[in-house]
Amino acid sequence: MNILAIDTSNYVLGVAVIKNHEVAGEWVTNVKKNHSVRLMPAIDQMMKETETSPEELDLIAVAQGPGSFTGVRIGMATAKSMAYALDIPVTGISSLEVLARQGTFFEGLICPFFDARRGRVYTGLYDGKMNVVMEEENIDMDTWLEKVEAMKQPILFISQDLALFRERIEAKMGDNAVFPTAAHQYARPSYLALAAMKTPASAMHTLSPNYLRLPEAEQKWLNRQEK
């Protein structure tokens, strides 16, 4: 199976190509730059370097959020447009699950998270087999730490935003807080592709972003309607 994987759900931009169930190429950048400008050139370069033509693709995998509202939309729109043009399936995978897969070999629970601003995070809790232990949600970090600390188990915290919350996590979790090296704090698109192999393809026209919360503009509009 040949898969193109796309992740623009956060400021990490990732593109990977899987050929015959092996990682043929992977490209990741951890810089805050415009995904809408860089994504298609990245895909084009990756396809060329792996000597893969669009017609050889069997599936497109995309990180469907949560994360940056704009970033999620860019990745989803690109993946769905390409899949439609090539008449191949597209599969959406949780951005948090993709990140959690960095901790697959950790003997404990895995907590991926992204900064959602104002002290809140997008997060969830998984075991090493990627079973959901606690459902993904948008939640105040202190409230979340209260919930996971009560489990009294070692937990691996993985995030591109780890520096923002590390002291708070250590203060609450103590020795049960485990942190990865810098190289394992970011989602990899190859994990996205491998997850898509085990996930049924999504319905093209109903596949939608998973924001875990309403965009601020929409929430303000709803608040005005309620008044």
C-alpha cells in the first residue's frame, strides 16, 4: 500500500510517503511559518524524492485535529481535494493519537497535549496499544492534572508545548511525570500513515475537522444569539 500522510494541524508541518508498507520518505519542520505556502511544495518534493507518482497512491492520511484551526483546515482541504482528484480514499486520524504514538514503547500511560491558550490544553490519555483511556478534550491544564494524578501511575507527557507546562506537571505529578527527549516531543507523519493503515477510510464528504471546541468567532456569534 502506498500512502501520502499530511499533518498541518499544529505549527509542526509533516509530510511522509509510505511505499509497500515501509517509510520511503519523511519531512518534518518545527517552525512557525505559513503552512498554506509550504505544504504543496513539501508534498511535491517528497513525491519526487521517493519517486512516487500521484497515480501510485492508494490512500491519503491526514491529521484532523485538534490544534490550530487554520492549520487543521489547510491539511484537511488539501487531503480531501487530492483524494477526490485521484479517486482514492482519505483517512482522518486524531492529531493527539499521532503524537501519542511517539510513546508506543513506554510502559505506562501516554498523555499527548497541545497548548489551547489561556491555561487550557487539547489532550487525552492512551495506553501503549493506543487504546483510549481518557477521551480527548479541551480542558484547563490544572483540572486535567487533577484527573490523571488520581490514577497514581507513571505517565509520559508528550508535547511540542512541553516547556510551557513542564513545571506545573512536575509540581502536581512528582515522580509519576515522565518526559521524552526533544526528538520525541513532536508528531511524525510516518506514524500518521501507519495509523491510517489500521483505520477504516473516512467518508469523503463527511470527514470534518476535530476542533474539540468552537472557533472563537463562532462562539462569540452564538453568545450574541443567546442574548
